[in-house]
Amino acid sequence: AVAGGKQLLGKINSARKNFPMKIFLLLLGFYTANALATILGQTGDWDVLVAGIVVAAIEGIGMLMYKKPSSSMFSGKLQSFVVFMNFWKAGV
């Protein structure tokens, strides 16, 4: 029971790491989605193009986030940037 409590406490502490930045990026994603829908959707000409670009960006971020970590390209700062972009993507 003590080991389970320590594991739970460790998971809670790891989730709290950079929590304000995660919330900020999630809200920034919501703002980005609303801005794209409002500003670019006014004319109607850009809808399909912007939707394609957004889908490509979201799929690219997902590919970087969830691929196997065997690549040496995933160093500390790049990996944290991809994780932050994943939180932004969750908002979109």
C-alpha cells in the first residue's frame, strides 16, 4: 500500500510539472481555432485550404509526438517543444 501511494504521488508530481504552461498552450489552441474559423472563414474562399493546413500540422505534431523514441533527434529541448506543441494541438 505504501509503494502504491508513492507511485501515485510521483505521478501527481510529474503531472504538475509545467502545469501553467500546459494550460496556457491549451487555451492558446482554443484561441487559434476560433481565430482561424472567424477570420479566415469570413470570405469562404480559404476554408478548404486552411482546413488542409491545420490537419497537416496536427498530423505532423502527432507523428513527432507518438513515434518511437529511437531517433537521436529527440533531445531534451526538442522533445519538450514537441510536448508543448501537443498541448497546443489539443486545444485546436
